[in-house]
Amino acid sequence: MVPARNLLLLLALPVLLAAEDAPAPLSDKAKGELAGRIAGEPLSCVPIRALRSTRIVDESAIIYKTSNRLWYVNQPDRGHCALLRPNRVIVTRTQSGQLCANDLVMIAEQNAPVTYGACGLGSFIPYTR
């Protein structure tokens, strides 16, 4: 027989997991950059060859641009990564040719050989104009 406490935890687990999957709200700065664009359905992966530029907005959002029309916004795993700063760069290494949710990206200084650590990526939200 399962103790009542353990049963309660088992019943609450799906709710807790769903809450973790929900992205944190975008920062005002990120919302401003996306003004006039329409969000699409989240994607797990995007092909690296399609990405033309990457820009760190703040600790809550990275914008991957494919064209003036299509941008992907990635909110790091759990909604923020304190290592992300607009004056830093993202170093990506992948064997698959795709950038995917749960991939780790290194955060580095823009003009020096200094790395700060890694951030886990979240889903990619397409924004179109």
C-alpha cells in the first residue's frame, strides 16, 4: 500500500512538471524588440545553417535571426540564465547541424578568451513579421 504522502506527491508531479515547462514571461526589453511580430508554436530544434545572427537581449532571451521576416526567440531553460549579457557572445558546438532545446551553449567574453560557463536552451519560438 502506498502511503498517503507519497500518493499526494505522485498526483502533484504532472502539475509541477507542466509548470516547469511553461516559459517565463519575456522581459520588457525582449517584448520591445519583438513588437509588431507574431509568435508561432514552439519548436524543439532549428537548423543552424538557417541562422544568420545571434543576439543576447538579456538574461531571459536570445534572438536568433534567419531573415528580417523570421526570428526565433529562445528563453534559456527555466526562463533565465544569469550569465547572459548583451556584451557577451554565445559559442555553439553541435554534431547534428541543429540547435535544440536542452542543448548547452557556452557564454564567452566578446573580445577576450574568457568563458563564463554554459546555459541550457529552451524551446525556439518563431516570430514573424
